[in-house]
Amino acid sequence: MDISIIGSGYVGLVTGACLADVGHSVICVDNDQRKVDALRQGLIPIYEPDLEEVVHRNVSAHRLRFTNSIQEGVDRSQIIFIAVPTPPQPDGSVDLTYLAGVARGIAEVLTEYRVIVDKSTVPVNTGEKVAETIRRYNKANVDFDVVSNPEFLREGCAVADLMNPDRIVIGSNSDRALTLMKKVYEPFMAPIMVTDVNSAELIKHAANSFLALKISYINAISAICEASGADIERVADGIGADKRIGRSFLNAGLGYGGSCFPKDVAAFVAISEQLGLPFSLLKEVQRVNQTQLERFLKKIRDALWILKDKRIAVWGLTFKPDTDDVRSSVAVELVEGLLKEGATVRAYDPKGMDKIVELGLCKGVSLAKSALHAVEGAEALILATEWDEFKRVDFEAARKIMHTPILFDGRNLYDPKTMKELGFRYFGVGRASEG
Ligand code: NAD
């Protein structure tokens, strides 16, 4: 099928590449000319495992191309996906100006029937607004349908998730659109769940908020573990072995971050308030998340006392491993907190450092060439993102070059006993400190 994707970021580019890979003809549209130029030269603006290979393969096969023209996308595609940002406003509600702009842009060039598919994460009832906007600005009065197809990919394994999703949710109030959408997803061996547009929109916010709730739940228990001498890892294993609960998303740490969970929880809080049904449970999820980082910073202060002029190494800046995405990363918030208190921070991340520079984050941090380079002369090391690379570091070598071997493990990546044997003072989350 002929498909266009408007917005070629983490979601749009991966979606476009994967739809091309199963045989569709895809045009990725973006209004960032530098991004379009880079993609045309074969340069991938984000790091995502396997993405580069899939993009190159499909560009060579002429199934995937890039443009800055919405008109080109609309003219040449039966299906138009929208994957533009839906960032939070200061009050937590969703800023829908990008989406509204694209809806208007589509309307102005729409000349025959198209299915317009919203893949961006949006508040329930947004599809109706998109349809209204298109009707208002389309002078030709063309027939069209608006479908909601929320995206559940995880950065770090986005290609694998897109090729092999748990489910594909299609929210459509039109049989004509639904038939076309089923054809788009025919090559994927995944269950298709058909709903109305409003339910599909709600599924996305409800799913992400539930995952955030699981994280805050285990983090709240980690505080109880610290106060009572229990071990959060054993407790999480014990809870997670129950099939009704499951072990995933029960990893205590620094809290959730990234470009989705904080904004989607805030959005769901705002949506429920607008509907007159304040979701106070989710406000508590947010509070626990904020407290988790504060508790960790306190642990560092308690052990090191005054942070001003202390040399601290930080491993990990991205919001999770296997991505270069540092947007709303808790690791970044942590580094910025340390810098604010006057600490001298040297950080290392396998993939995220370019984006730190590009986005102007962590002003004053020095970026290291390697994990070991980061710890030279450090009075403490903080593990902030659980990259595999950090499991394999030579800790004998690290201890020798550190000023003082103190380890704050913000993701419970290491075994406290082993670290103690290696000569480190160890502080984890929700487990006995110092091993
Ligand atoms: P992103 O910032 O990585 O990409 C968005 C792209 O849209 C950018 O390249 C930007 O230049 C482009 N853009 C903005 N306005 C445009 C316009 N008018 N015309 C053409 N292009 C335009 O964002 P993302 O992470 O891909 O997220 C997109 C949406 O998908 C958001 O609603 C997000 O909540 C949702 N989502 C994200 C993820 C994720 O893991 N990143 C997962 C599921 C859903």
C-alpha cells in the first residue's frame, strides 16, 4: 500500500521503516529540513538498534523515501499516519498544536479519500477534533476518515517491538477505513484489536499510566525495605512470581523518566480533571516518583556530606539503556541536581552524550571517553542507567583509579556482596546499604 508518515522521529521513522520492510511503499515527511537532508544522505538522526539497517535496506529497494512536503505525502498515499510530538504544557495537559497544524496542512491539500491515522499519543476525544479541523479547512469537501492507532513501541527495542507487537490497536468508526488499516497490518503476525476511536485513544494513556503505577508501587516498597531491613529485589521476585502480577516493571530504582511516562501520566491526570473525575491515585504515582530521586540524592549527601567540589562520576545519561534519548531522563535530572549543589561531575554514556550536547543539558558536566575515564580521581560513582556495558566494567581497575571507592547503584545493577568483596562501599535502592 502507499503510506505516508508525517513526523519522522522515534515513532515515525521506525514505523515508516518497518512498514516499508514488510512491503509497503512509504514516504516519511518531516518539517525539519536538516533531518530530511540527513535521512536522504543515509544518516540516521537517532540511535535505535537495527534501525539503520532497516532504513538502508528499504531506501535501496525504493520502498522508503523522505520529504518535507505534506502535499507529496498526502497526494501519493491512501493512508496518512501522524507521528508528531504531543508535549506537555506547564499544567500537564497536552499541547496539541503540532497535531492541529498537521491536520490543517492535510486538509489544505486533500483532494481524494484518505485515511488519516493518529499515532501520536493524544487525549481521548482528539480524533473528533482532528476530523473537525480537516472538515473546516478542506475547501473541496472531500470524504476522509480519522483513525486512532496508538503506538506501544519501547525505545531501545523499537524495531523489534514494531515488527512483533503484543497487539495492534485500531480505533475506527468507519468500516471503509478499518478494511484499509487491516491491509496495512496484514503482514504482521500480531493480534489486531478493533475499537472505537475514543477507546483506542484512552488505551494508550491508561496503559502507560498503569506501567508508571507499577514502577512507583515498587519504589514506594523500596523505601519501606530501607526502613525495615528487607531487600527489595527479593520482595519484587516474590511479588512478581505471581502470574496475576508479573515481574516486569517491578524494578526499584531512580524512578521513571523519558519522553513518555512523565508526560503521559501528567496528561491522564489533566484529562481526568477536565472530565470532572480527578485521578488522585495517579497524583500519588507522580509524588512517589519525585520522592524517589530526592531520597537517592539524600543517600548520596548522607554518605559524602557536602557535595560542593566533590568529584563524582556518573555512568548513564539516557532515560533507559539501548537508546540515545535523554529527554526527561532521571539520570540527567540527577546530574543537574549534583551540579546545582556544586559537585564536579564527570559522566559517561555509551550513546547519549551527543544528545546531551545537542540539547544543551547538564551545563558544566564534563563528558568522559569511557566508563573508566569517568571514574578517574572520583570520590564516588553513581550508576544511573543500567547499560549492559556497565555490567562488564573491570571494577578492580576502577577501584584503583578512584579517589575513594564508593558506589551508589541507582538501578540495583550490581550484587552488593560482590561489590563489597571488590572493595567498594555499596549503596543500592531498597536493600541493605554497604552490602
Ligand atoms: P520525536 O520528537 O522524536 O519526533 C517527532 C517528529 O515530528 C520530529 O522529527 C519533528 O521534526 C516532526 N514534526 C513536528 N512537527 C511537524 C510537522 N508539522 N510536520 C512534519 N513533521 C513534524 O517524537 P516521538 O518520540 O516520535 O513521539 C511522537 C509521538 O508518538 C508523541 O505523541 C509520543 O508521545 C508518541 N509515542 C512516542 C513513543 C516513544 O517511545 N518515543 C512511543 C509511543 C508513542
